[in-house]
Amino acid sequence: MMDMKLVKNIKAVSPLIATIILIAITVAGGLVTYALFTSTAGVSSAKGQVSFESVDLVRTGEQLAFAATLKNGGNKPVKNITVSLHQNEALSFDGVDDYVDCGHGSSLNILSEVTYAAWFKSTSTADTRIAEKYQDETVRAVLFGFVGGKILCEIKTINGLVGVWSIHTFNDGLWHHGAITYSQAVGKIRVYIDGNLENEGVQSGTIVDAAAVPLIIGSRKGTSQFFNGLIDEVRIYNRALTADEIQESYQGYSNNAGMVLYLPFDGDTKDYSGLENDGTNYGATFIDAPDVYVVTGGLEPGRTVAISSAIRVSGPRGKYVVGNRYSITVSAVYVDGSESATTTTVTCR
Ligand SMILES: [Ca+2]
Ligand SMILES: [Ca+2]
């Protein structure tokens, strides 16, 4: 059975990322089923009965081809199989005192057209920040917050403060892509979740000049409003991305035009936009955030299943580098509810 929550949980882990791809799976015997490329939390590593017969990872330019043959070597029918590729980390914030300070580089002092975007995962109902440039109620620019499970964007311009909330709550513990934009030319603040416009509001004028105020990830000023959960792939642009571009970001395509900050949070808090707005990490920890294929088809004992898909690799920082080894885990849930997992490694070629 297709787990809709899993399917909704599309965290296009980037810079490598996949668009949502339907993968045809042909089970020996002719049954054809489908799986979505998606991503969820990690999996266990216990020895299991479903294993890899073969696995292959090939990068050609911006394309990554993944192929594997899985076998149910046990005597119980499998209900659900998940395959995950481990190469990506996210940053975990404890909701107490963790944050990242990206300083106040001039490229972050954006006055008229702006986008903040990030992946987030949380169950918090608190008043927290994903990213903010805030000194006090007078000198404050952009607030990209997670408040009561909703995304909140506040933009302060010379004409005053306007806040726009997402309509829905997103503190369901699943990965979501959040993006907020302000365009002085259009006169709108817009909030997008998972690639779609959630809400918008009217605002006007140039954004308050906060040149000396650092950009803080996961907190207000590093002193309050601490984010509780995971943040990944933070991007800031000095232009308001279009709805189509936001949708593409959600699907994992990296748009570099006007990008002034890019934090992939894969083992460091450096800025990979090229503008050196590197973050200093105060206590947040890196956790494994694998790319996951959810293979929804069942698998009878003794049978094999071949899966394959093409993934588009994008972004300024190449992932799944040729010659590097990556860990791949297959997790199985059996019809009786028991579970197993087996991990192997593969060299990208
Ligand atoms: Ca990451
Ligand atoms: Ca801490």
C-alpha cells in the first residue's frame, strides 16, 4: 500500500536532488508497480533478509543514474521496501540555544527584492526562527519564522512592518520546503510551502537597511526564538523568485541567479554561494539525512525486483562525486509487521 505521508514527505535533498520521479519496477513474474523518489529520516541497520543482488550509481554530467536489484532471501512476504542513499546531512537545532551566525556581509543587506528559502522539519508549536535579520523593533529587515507550526514572513520597510502567515500548519514532523519572497516592484510578500503559494500580503517600500545586523539561522539574535528541529539547504537571493522558480526549487533544481547565500549543511556551515557569508555554528549538530527511494511494491519470498531511476544533479557543489563511495540501505517491512534492513556501499562511477 502506498503510504501517502511518506509520498508527501518529499525532501529533495540538494544540491543533488531529484524531481519527483515515477520509477517503474518490474517484479519477476511480470507485476509492475511504482515508486516515488522521495526522502525521509534515516533507517535502521539491522541485518535483514532483503538484500542487494546488485547496485550501481553512475554520474554523467548533471544526471545520476541509480539502479539496483533487490532480493527477498527470507521466507516471509515483504509488504514494503525502502531504499536510501546516504550522502547528505541536515543541521539539527535543539530549541534551547543552538543557532548559526552568518554575519552581516554586504550581500545579505537586501533592500528591495528578496527570497529566503529552506527545508525544515519540526513538530514544534513554539515561536521560532528559521532565519532572521533583526536588531530591535526599529532595525529589522526580514523575518522567516516558524511560529505555531506555521511559516511566518515579516518584512519591515520604510513604510512599516507587514507579516504574512502560511494558511496551514507544517509541524507534522515531515520535511517541508519553505520560501518567502518580497518584491518592492510587485508590492507583495509571498509565502510558499512545498512549491505552492500559500498566502500573500501587500507591502511597499524599500526594506529597512540592516547592514550591521547579522543574519541568524535558527534563532532571533542567538538569544531567543530557538528553532527546534532540522533545517537544511538554506538559500537567500537578492531577487524575488517567481512561482515557477519556487516550484523548481522544491523539486530540487538549484537556481543560482541572484543567490547570495547557500548553506547545504553537509558537514559544515559554510556558504557555497561564493560570497563568503559563512556561518559560525553555535551548538547545532549534523545528522544523516539520506536520499530515499520509497519502493511501495510487495515482494514474495525468493523473488527479485529491479529498480532504477535518473536523478538530476544540480547546484554549485557537486554531489555523488565519481570515485566516492556511498552507503545504501534497503529496509523491508514484512506482511507480519516485522522489519529488517541491510546496508551496502557503492562507488559512484
Ligand atoms: Ca544538506
Ligand atoms: Ca545546545
